[in-house]
Amino acid sequence: MRNPLSLLSWGLHAGLRRDIARLERLYYEPYEKTCEAKVATLRELVRHAMENVPFYREFYGKAGVVADDLRTFDDLKHLPYVCKEDFRKVPIEERTARNISRRRRRPATTSGSTGQPFSLYMDLADSPMETAAHNLFQIWSGWRPGERVAYVRQKFTKMPFDATRQWFKTRLGMSTIRVLSDELDRETVPKVMEELVAKRVTLLQGYASSLCTLARQWRDARPSSIRSVISIAETLTEDDARMLSERLGAEVFRDYSMNECMRAGFECDRHDGYHVDPLRSIVETAKGYRGQDEIVVTNLTNRVHPFIRYRAGDVGRLTFDPCPCGRRTPRIEGLGGRVLDVIELPSGKELNIHVFGKPFRSYEHAVDCWQARQVGERELEMLVEVSEAFSDAMAERIREELEAATEGTMAVRVRKVDRIPLGKNGKRDRVVSLARLRAIRGESDEGGATLAKGGGR
Ligand SMILES: [Zn+2]
């Protein structure tokens, strides 16, 4: 059922509908043509970065980059790659454009599902197109303006006013419901589902981990109103996608997105790779870890904190084979290096990467990387790679917060390590459940972390 008020709001926003139509049209244009159209934007972005962002001034200065040398799309390959480590070494102010108003900054962090997270700013000037892309992908998934959408998400973190305004704009033409994934357990899930059906929600959208938490706890008949599910930001494995689709009786769509580059790719109804955005980003691949192809993205719209030829740390490849849907942008394939584990409490509540990440937000300067490992039925170990700034008091506060998050059912230990071990995919998983830890130990010996000299707690 479509909500008349939402439909009216949709009807009144001609600008948004125009942006959506324009973006959709670009997907059907020859890819080379959209690439050539990006060259001028890229050249201007590089010039801007060299003039106003201290990090790029030095980085490109050393590499001898000259913005005016970027004449064709092919010239892109003369720019050096930037990786997470390059950014992490430099304070955020050095990576931010000095000539742009602070009001355009929207603070965020990298998802941090693998590797080491860092703070960044998103550019609020990109809001209108971001809103259009958001709505376009919902339309791809079968949503129609005026239909109700439920967002499954973590508790609200405080957002600046402009970001809040954008958040509401994104939801034009749809009445929305929020479901807090922190509150989902065996008791609450049936009530939540009942409400979604009663309110005729047709689309469910959220982080992969949050959606899975909801679906795993749901054991009754498929909720009749829900037709599709959009899983964002985190890589949803094939198994989890199947589970979501079976339990909810809905078609599952995935995106490839990150705060560094927003929505770089989205699945069409053929579900065979993620169509690359034809307007706002450039996606390439480079040889990475163990010779695997790694995704490289350029965000053409973030001028506050530029990401140019940024190695996102995800394994994946590009295919230029035509997609039966008729859209002509290449597709990202073979993603899925990340495994999203959760740790289940006796109440049925699941702790995922976001819950474990919370206590670390205040200690970004002191903790380089962390991993939550369930080492026994009621025992949890937090491995941390730390800098000199880390103190016993911090470890104690992290321990207390996490014990509270486990509803007092688990003993938590914070342990300093030199290096958090890599998983089989060459990445550091953030959450390792007991079942997977046993599997890892059964198969190989990579389970043991190296203890820091002097030990931790
Ligand atoms: Zn397609």
C-alpha cells in the first residue's frame, strides 16, 4: 500500500526525480563515453587536492604529479595509489581541504570490518546526488514511491544538522520505520516482524550484519508484506544472502559501498555482480595481496576529504561482459573476502562488529586494530594492537563496557598483541566466534596470536 502523503512529497520534488532519471540514463550509455566525461572532473579534483589538501600536496609532489597532464581517461594510471596506511599515518586535518567550509564536513569512520579503521569526512555537498542514488537503487530492488521502508540499524549516533537534514531527504516519498538491531533478541524479533507486516513494509534495508541478526532470530512464516531486502556497506556472503531470502521470502539486493566512496556499485535484478556508478566514482583493480585483484576507487564528489585511486582493501575484479539487464557499466565480481561473524548470547541477542567497535571509538589514537574472539562458551578475548598512548585504564574501561554488552554472561579479557593474525582470506576478521575459531584451529595453526612482550591484561 502506498502512503498518499509520501507520494505527495515525492511528487513535489521534481529536482530529485530529475537526478534519479539522469543517473539511470547514464547506466545505459556506452561506458567509454561516461569515462571520458569524468576526465575533467578528475583533473579538477587532483588540482584542488594538490592546492588545498596538505597530504596530497606532499604525496603527489613527491610523485611528480601534474594535474594538467590528465588529458584522457587512460592518464589516470599515472597517479599513484593511496592506501589506508597512507591515510592512517596522517592526522585528519592534514587530509582535509583547507578552503572548504567546516559546515560541509560530515564526520565518519571507515567501516573497519577489516584492517584498521580511520576517521574521515564525507562531503555534504554531494547530498542531492547521494539521495538520488539511494532512491534509484531502491527502485531497482522493486520499491515504488510511497511504499514503506524499514531501516534496520544500530542506535543513532549524533549527526551534524546538515547530515540529519539529508537523512530525512533521502527518505522522501517513503514512510519509514526504524528497527534497532541492538535490541533484537528471541523475544523482540517476533514483535518487530508483526509490526513490519501490520504497517505493510515492502522493503527492508540495513547493514548485512543487522539484517542477518533479524533474520536468524525469525523462525515463523515469511512476513507477507516484505518483497525485497537491500543489504548495504558490509559484504553479505552467499550463505547469508540465501538465509535472508529463505527466512524472509524476499529478493535480496546487495551494494558495494563504503564511507570513503559511498555507493560504488549495486546489484541489478540479475544478481550477477555490482554495476559500477557511471557518474560519481571510478572503479579499477590493482594487483594486491597474494597476487589477487584488489578494488581501487576514486570518489569524484568528495572534495572535503578526497579519495583518489584509493585501495579499499577489498578483493574483487571487474567484468566488462554485457549484463542481460542492458546497463552498460562494468560490474564488480568476486567480492566476499570478508566473513561477518557474530557471537550469540544465551538470550538470543547477537553481538556483531558494531557492538564490539563501540568502546574503541574514543581510543582511535591508542588502538590500531582489534579483534573479538570467543575463546570459550562464556569467555571473550579482545586482542588489541596498540600504540604507546594505550593505558591500563583504557583496557579496563573497554573490558567493563563489553561485559555490560554481553549482559554479564561472559568474562572479557583485553589482551595486547604485536600482530592480530590474518585469516585465510588475508584479512583480519574483527569478530571470530567459537565455532569458527575451532574450525580455524582444526584446519591450521593460524589461530594463535603473538603475545606482546610484557603481556597485556
Ligand atoms: Zn545488470
